Amino acid sequence: MEYSYEYFMKEALKEAKYALEKNEVPIGAVVVCNNKIIGKGYNQVELLNDVTAHAEMIALTSAANYLGSKYLIDCTLYVTLEPCSMCASALGWSQIPQIVYGTSDPKKGYTFISERLVHPKCQIVKGILEAECSELLKQFFKKLRD
Amino acid sequence: MEYSYEYFMKEALKEAKYALEKNEVPIGAVVVCNNKIIGKGYNQVELLNDVTAHAEMIALTSAANYLGSKYLIDCTLYVTLEPCSMCASALGWSQIPQIVYGTSDPKKGYTFISERLVHPKCQIVKGILEAECSELLKQFFKKLRD
């Protein structure tokens, strides 16, 4: 088994597809530590009636529970869509050293507010499986309009 | 009973004092709708090992549960310390129309990143019971250093 950005982004895409099945905006995330997934999440804003129930928030809380530590040292978060300001700030608080995302979000992505929202030492990798991540969102919004 | 900014900030201060008793950074919040408190929270980051467990996040999730709606229309959030970027963004997602805070946070307050983090129509009131809110935090950090 070869681990790669694409390998783990596919896992985040699986999470996004669970969201799609439940008529949630299809966004998924996983937290990886030493090539092991230690937290997962998909967007559950509608199901939980909770604006904070973004994929990243659920994945990071679940990873922190797994580690028994609020800091996600040596972890990477993979998420299908660029994090919003809330999630970027939460990831900043967690001191996670790497964030990998699929497609950009020109409406709500944190980079359109401030790149300072994430931790200054956090490495950002973007554009991994961008087409697949983006296509899932397009399908969802097209279905909403039809 | 006269309701005022000060009245509800005192309630947020009560929450902050619960945090202090549990050796958490003393920050408290309440969500008010038609002069009724429908959500409360105090900082529980250490207790829950969860960087997202800020007073505002707990209070807003609790208020949304109470209302059965993810949008906090006609509500006001009172919090003893200026919200951080994560909480300001979460409050933005909730579309809450008013935020009242006690003391500013020059290190982590959202206004030092971008005032665009809250909803554009959200009214901000600051400096309510500022001395009490600030004193509680000073006590806590002094005790930590001693």
C-alpha cells in the first residue's frame, strides 16, 4: 500500500459521499497521524441543526479524543473543500502542522478573509483530487436547483 | 426586573466563574432571545481536551438545540471576552444579529484579524462590564504564574 495525498483525499471523499447521501453539502475530512486515520467527519449541519458541525470540526474533535490531547501534533487534516474561517481558526488552535485540501472555496474559504487564520507554521497543500472534490459539490448544488 | 446589557453580561460572568472554578480560562457566554436565556456555556477546552469547546461555541449550539433551528435569528450573544476568529465565524454562520462582549482580546480577538469574520449585518456592542470581565482573566493568569 502506497500512502499519498491522493490516498487520504480519497478517504475524505468517502466521507463527503456519506454527507451527499444524507442531503448535506458534500464535504468530508479525515485526520491522519503516522499514516493512520485517527479522526473522520462529514458535514452534518442540517442533521444536527448546528452551524458548527462542519466536517473538519467533527474530524478534529474526534482525533483529539483519540489522542487524548487537544493538540494535533504530527497530524495532517485532509478535507475535500478549502476550510472556512471557523474551521481554519479551529485548526489553528489545534496547532496541526499540515492541512491538505481538494478544491478552493471562493465564497467562504478562509484564504479570502486572511491567511493568518491558520497557525503560522502550518503547511498548506491544495488541489489534491480537485476535480472529484469539486464535481461532488456541483452535483449537489445542481440537484438543489432542479 | 430591568433587562439591560449589564444584566445579561452578569449572567455570562456567572458562567465565566464556573470555568474559573474548574481551572479553565474564565470565559462565559449566554444567548438571549426575547429577554430569555436560551443557551449558556463556559470555556471547557481543558476538561474536554477540545480546542473548539469555547464558551460561545457551547452557548450557540445549545441555543440552536433549544430553538430547533441552526439560525439564531432575533438572538443576542453575550460573552465576557471578545470572540476569537473561530467563534466570530461560527456566530457569522448562525446569522445572529447582535454580539455583546465585555473586554477586548488584543492577542486572539477576531477584530485583530478581520471585522469581516462576523455577519455583515451583525451589530457589535463592546465594553459592557469590561473591568469585571477583564479582572477575572487577570486573576486566572496571575494564579498560573504564581
